[in-house]
Amino acid sequence: MLTLAAFIFALGLLIAVHELGHYGMAVACGVKVLRFSIGFGKPLLRWQTKDSATEFVLAAFPLGGYVRMLDEREAPVPAHERQLAFNNQALRSRIAIVAAGPLANLLLATLLYAVVNWSGVQLPAAVLSSPEAGSIAARAGVMGGERVARAGFVDAQLQDLTSFEDLRWLLTQGALEKRDLRLLLAGSAPTGGGEIVLRLSALDVSEVNADLFRRIGVVGPFSQAVIGQLVAGAAADRAGLRPGDVVRQMGAVPVIDGQQLRQLIRASVVSGEAPALVWKISRGPSELEVTVKPDRAQDGGSFVGRIGAYVGAMPEWVLVRYGALDGLWRGLVRCWDVSVLTLKMMWKMLIGEASLKNLSGPLTIADYAGKSADMGLTQYLLFLALISVSLGVLNLLPLPVLDGGHLMYYLWEGITGKPFSELWTERLQRGGVAMLVAMMAIAIFNDINRLFG
């Protein structure tokens, strides 16, 4: 129920803001607006104020909306109202009206990011977990437990990091743009501090997913190797482990953090069985040794080790909050960065450098809406900001049926001084519809595979 409510609210808000952008600019430019609709199809609710010519509608099919303006291309217009018709407006006015929708979404995203910055949010500190063997971080010398003080690309200045999420964002940008990332480690790091370079330019990136961060070697923030809740009768319970035990060594391997311990447990199955190993643990002031034999579990086409316990403590958290101007500026920068990254990802998919699996449809969006709402208001606001950026950028693409397609026609008119051919407009519209239907089909197919595959 929460997922459905969060999805409907998100969809309604983002569509309403988009159409309000078109509506507000049309009114400002002196265009008569006949209908403002959230959704398509049969109207479920309609109203009209006495001093307005606009009919406001809530329709049955909620995946979109529209603003219908007075236009001689759609219906005859009385002579005394021709100056109110959209098609009779100056080119700059038509451009402003069409661009206002997606720009409203980008403005909303900026404000949502700013609200999060102003209100403050608890985020994991920028402390690295132990990397997988052979990963980029492991080759750079990361052991786990290093605190990242500053970071920046090799061709840019270092910047202060306020949280692990800042680091994850830089890693995503660097991987997609093939830019190496410099990390300045605090002096108390296990590796002794100093600067390291993550060679992200060597990555072949087709998808942004968990596997990408495993290859980088930065999966999550550092968490102590603490045993949490146990499953009765499972391997950890049989061995006598207790919640709160801190694992120091597994067999002959020193354990640095929860990430490494989880990897060691998974990889403990050899030739179909997991051997019994002596674990060195800290239990309060005492140092103990216990013998643990992980259970065998099937994961895909192979067997992995399981102990039947939650492994890893909560990471260190920091409160990230900014002042009025700084928070707004950072919101604008984040909106810009996400927009640029979205366009680059779309371009990579178009030229075949990125997988079409990155396309997400309404099922995935609904799933993320529910999950983010369940995590709290801050995460839901960040989800809304991300989807608002995506909607704004998508509508600016030069596809004939989108706002960007209309702006493309107006660019032609501005250069040639002549309106775009109605014949070619109709042909391109049909092609644009076919492209959108294909994209939606791929996105829904990805949704089904992602959620039910």
C-alpha cells in the first residue's frame, strides 16, 4: 500500500509541476489555455473558476498530462481571439512555453536537493571497506578502514568529502566518464595516509550496478566485523557465537571489517564443503577462539558459505547540513551533475557503449518509490529529485513527440525564417511515437526481469 501511495504521489507531483511550467509560461505570454490535465483519457474530476477560461482536469490514465492551448492548427479561432492563439505568438514566446515544462522539473529537483541540504541528513562517513581481491581499490593499496579526507579527478582540484555518498557519486561519474580518481587519505589510515589513485579509466562500464562497485572495490562504507542477530540452529548458533562478538581472525586470515568477513564466509565452500575453521573473536574484554563450520547454500549455479547471522555493525554516521545559500548552490550543482550524467548515459546506450538494461520503467520506479518512502522523508525527497531530473532531461531530448522535438522545430524556424514543414512534422511525429513505444517496451521488459527474474 505504501509503494502504491508513494508512486501515485510522485507521479502526480512531477507531472503537475511539468504541466504547471507550460501553463504558467503560456499565461505569462498571453496565450489562452483551454485545458490543464493531469493524466489522459476519461476525466474523473473537472473544475473551472469563474474568472478563468481554463478547465482543470484529473483524468483516468495518470502516466502523463497536457496543457491544451488555443491554436488555429487544431480548431477554428474567432477573429477577436487570434492574438491569444499559441501559433500566433512570437518565436521566443513559443520556445519559452515549450521549454518551461522540463525546466520546471529541473527547478523542482534543485529545490528538493536544497531542502535535503538545509534540513540535514545522516549519512555514512567516507571510510573505505576492505576491497575484493583484484579490484581497482585493492591494486591501489586499499586495505579497509581508510578515511577519505578529500577526493577529485586527476585533472581537477581535490574537494572535501562530507560523506560516503559523495565518494560514491564521484566513483559513478569517474567510471562513466573514464576519469581516474585521486583520494587523499587521513593520516590515521591503515595504509599510513597519503594519496592514492583509482584507475577508473581502465573500466569497461555498460551498467551502473553493484557489480561495477565490486570491480572498483568500494562496495559500501566501513563496518566493524560484528556478529548480529543469529538464526537458531544455524552455523553461527551451533558454534556458540553471540550477538556483539567482534571477529578478529578467520582461520589464518586477519579480519579487517564486516565486508571482508562476509566475503570470506561466502568463499569458504571448497569442493562442495566448507571446512571448520578456528575464529578468533573479542567478546567484551575477553579474547576467545571458536570453531565455526559454515553451512553450504546454493546461490545461482554455485555453492557459497552461510553462517545464519547478520554480519557487520552499523557504519559511522555523520550529519551533513548546509546553510541557505550553500545548500541551494549545492542543490543546483547536484541537479546539473545528475542531468549531465543522465545525458551521457543515454548517449552511451545509443552508441552501444552501455547496456539498454539501464532503462527503467514504471514498475521499477514504483518499487523505488516504496522503498525510499519506507526509509524516511529524506530518501523519498532524494528519489523525487532524481526522477524529476530524469523527466526534465527526457523531455528535452530532440524526439519529435517530446518538448525537445518542438524546440528542434523552432530552432529550424529561427535559422531559416520559415516554419518547419507540416508534412515532415507529421512523419517525424509518427517516428517519434514508435521510438517512445520501443523505449517503453524495453524499460518494462527490464522491470520484469529486474523484479521478477
